[in-house]
Amino acid sequence: MGFVLEAELTHEDLVLGPTIEAVSETTIRYEYADARGTDRYLFVSAFGTDHETVDRAIDADHTVTDPVRIAEFPNRAIYRVTFASALDPIPEQCSESGLFVFKLTSNERGWVVRLYLPDRETLSAFRERCLERGIDFHIRQLQESNPDDETYVLTERQHEMLLLAYYAGYYDIPRRVSQGDLAERLDVSTSAVSQRLRRAVAELIATTLETNRTPERLE
């Protein structure tokens, strides 16, 4: 079955950690890393309009060197930097251990990683790897999931709820059933229906849509 983990990783020497702290209002997304000879390059996107402030923060960041803004758009800039820190939030040997990274983005404190782990042993190994390096490891969400299943990271109950709500007409305009109707069909409380629907929709948004646009940018 496997697990989907969302965890917050923080450390003063974690790559781009100082930049994330300095520009906490900006969302930074880890795109990919590349090695050329003895150097390791990291490509990231910074979402926002104040590119100059991000430039200054990256220039002053001791975890990277040689920062270059390689592309810019109205609400996004793409940077290439060279690793100067050995602390990379992407787990080492992902393919060998069966890890798959869905996304890696910043919050106001550090990196938030969302990844798939094939079993609890891999989860324990990932956690131990972080703690051995002094990286603060805080689990935000952990649930069973099959990455090959058509439900993405939905639990069976969430999948059942969404399908029932959809085909019963809950998402029609106007609605043909209420949450109370769904609760009666499933023999659960209306509160349980509401919670499952909210969590299921949140999971689909997190795994299938771009989530780098903040509400402010949508206004």
C-alpha cells in the first residue's frame, strides 16, 4: 500500500534555508538538481513579483554560491544556484529506496516535502537520516496510499465519498442532494461527511493542481 508523507524540514544549513527565512512571503519551489563534475546545481522557482529582494537574499545565503536568475515572468523567477551545503531536503538515493517526491516547497520556516514511501521501514530510515544530520523533522500528514491507484492519495473512504457525492448530484447546480442525504446513505454523521469531503478535495488539489498561486495573487 505505501504511505504519503508531508513533513516540514528545518535547519539553518539546509540548502536555501536562509533565503526562505529572509523572504518568508515568497514561495520557493525546488525544481531539480543536476551534477556537473564536482559541482551540484539546483534549480528553483520563486513565486512573487519582488525579484530583487529574492536576488539579495540568495546572494547573502551561505548555503549556495553563484546564483543566477535565468528566467523571469510577471509572478515567477527561476534561479540556478550551486550547492555550498551538504544538507539537501531531497532524500538521498530516492530511486533505490522507493521514495518518490511529489513536491517540495517552502513555508515561512523551511522546506515542506510531500513524498511517497513504500513502507514504514523506509519512513523510519528517512526520519533517522534527517535527525542524524540535525534536521528538525515534523510530520504534518501521514496516510496510507497507493501511488498507482487512480484515486491518487485518497483513502478508500474519501474516494467512496467523492464518487457518491458526484453521482448523487451534490456538485450539480443546483444541488440535488445535501450533506444530510449523503450521511443518511452512508449511515454516518453529517459532520463526518463534511470532513471527508473537505479532506478529499484538499488532497486532490494538493496532488493534481498547481498550488504555487497564493490567494493574494488570485485576487
